[in-house]
Amino acid sequence: MDPAFRRSFNAAFGPDTYADYLARLERRVGSKIPFRVAETPLFLPEGLRSYLAKSATEIVQQISRPQVIETMKRAIPAHLDAPGMDHLPNCVQVDFAIVRGPSGELEGRVVELQAFPSLYALMVLQSEVVADVMRVMPGLDRKWSIFFGGLDRDGFVARLRKAVVASEDPANVVLLDIDPPNQKTYPDFLATKELIGVDSVCPTTLVREGRRLFRKVNGKLMQVRRIYNRVVFDELEARKIELPFRYTDDLDITWCSHPNWYWTWSKYTLPYIDHPAVPRARYLSDLTEIPHDLERYVLKPLFSFAGSGVKVDPTKEDIDAIPASDRHGWILQEKINYEPALPMPDGSGVKGEVRMMFLRAPDEPMPELVLNLVRLSRGKMLGVDQNKDLTWVGGTVGLWPVD
């Protein structure tokens, strides 16, 4: 992206750079990284950074209107409709594909959005390791940032704590996911513990007494008052896991983010957004006929993670195979032409997505943009699972100098 920094990085990148970087990152986090980490950061130039920040903020503002939210609530399955939904989510992600705009400048087009947590804490540690690796690279020993809204590291950690922990004691807050040590996001769980003192806990280990939930700490029960919810519902249902509570139960807890937002702000929202950065999307159930130019579209399930179920080159047979009763759970979205704008040392280009990440504390009126993460790809899809056997692809951060 930023050509001067890119040339400096590529020139300094040697045969041992990546192994050193990955080893440092895993030592810093305290675990293996179970997904592909890219060899390089993305140096985000000011123009693209401003475009993404402005577009993401405008989109979040547009879908925050109460009448839009009421419409979106139709996506919540009745058997998972949890009580106590707040007026807006605590965590929001807006994913942009990097494209070449009509004027020739780099821009972004929205791939998807989700009111669900992401790797907030891990990105802080990863950006610090990247900066350490670059200290020996000529021209790159700088002070770098991944933060928006005038935040620095301390300011961001305070925002994360305020959103996740709120007014509770961290000991009464849990990061909830199924079998946390075996999740690909576990490095973020460890980073979350380091930054804000919140433990990761499997929901099957919780104990229910009336409306209250407890976890066991050193053989004693400790009340859980707030849940940082990282449970992906399709995994929960696919594995048929029995929990000591139902999401529909009226429990004495608060959520970050409330489970209903997983459904309410999601790919389900895309057909309702009117913004130049959002490609046209339609529910499969609304189509009266299948478009003849299917090569211009991507077929996506509404509620899946890590690119699961996405058809980049859908066929009529793919659509015909989806029963009419299930078509409300799919969209056809205009295909995005990613720009391979990040040059590798060999001169070939890499494509990228930038995730703009928002947080909102319970007492704040709106989610605010706080930081970013990046995924790089040389394949047709950007998920780390779809690029695990390639190089110069995977998860990374978008950086810019602040000194």
C-alpha cells in the first residue's frame, strides 16, 4: 500500500524474518497461533485509511436507526431470542475488500459486517511484535499505530475494558466460548486476559442456581455477572452441546455483545444498506428468477464464520440445491474485484481485506471505531482457512506511523 514503507520492508525481508517474527509472536502471546499469520503488515496510507474510517462509520450510523433495527430483529431465531437486548451492540466489525476505485485510487467495498467480537486484544500484541521486528529494518524503526479516534495503546485498553468489563469486577466477567483452548481464536483469549484480566470459560462448566450463573474458581463458586460472548451459534448447534442454561432464559447477567446482535447485524443487514461502499445484495428468497449473469455474484449463507459455505463462483445448480424453505438464509451479493495492491518481494500482488473494529461501552450512545485487523490473500477467498498453504497471506494488522 504505502509504497515507500513497502519497498523498505520487502528489501529488508530475509529468509529468517518470518520464522523469527512468528516465534516472537507466539512467545509474546503464550501459545501457538493456530491460523496462518501473514509475513508482513499492511502499511495503510492516509487516503485509504480515511476512506475506510468514514465509510465504516457512516454504515454503522445508518443501521443504528431504530426502525432499521426493528426490521433486522426478524433474523433472530425464536429458540435463541435472548431477553434484555440493549439498544446497540458493544462490538461491531465492518470488513472491506481493497479495490481500485473509478478515480484510480484505492478504496474499500464491504464484504460483510457483524455485531460480534473479533481479535481486539491480539491485534495490540501482534502490532507490537511487528514493530519490534521492523526496528532493524532501515527506515522502519518508527512509532506505529493501529488505532483510530485519537487512541493510543493505553486509551484503547481502557476502551476495551469499559466495553467488556463495564462496571463489574473482572473476576465476575467471563469470555465465553466452547472449549476455549481448542478455538482458533484462543491467542486472543490469552491476550484478553493479559490486557483486561478476563478469563476464558467454556459454557458447559458454568453452574446455574436460579437466575444466577457461577463458575468454579479454586474449588469455590464465583458469580458470573457479565459475559463476553464469543460463542458462534452454528458451532453450538452443529456439535449439539448441552448447556446449563438456555439463551432464552431470563438470567441475572449482562452481555458484551448481547447474543441477539449476532443475528441482527450480520450479512442479513447488507440488502438494507444504501451506501456507495456496499455492493448490492439480495436475499435468495426474494428472487423471482435466477440471474443469467451469475458470474457477477457471490452466494453466501447469512450465518456462518470463516467463509464457511460461501460460493465464489455460484452456478444455477448451487442455487437449485438450496430448498425454498432455506433460501431466506442466503444472499446473492455483487462480486467484488479485489485489487492485488500489496506487492510481494517477487513483484506479484496480494489482495487484502481490512476489518474496521468498533466498541461501545454500556453507557455510550454509539459504537466508536477503535482499531483494525487485516487479512491477506492470493486465493479467491480471504479467510485464513482458504490460504493456509500459501505464503504472504493470512492474518495481520494495518499500520501507519505516528512519529
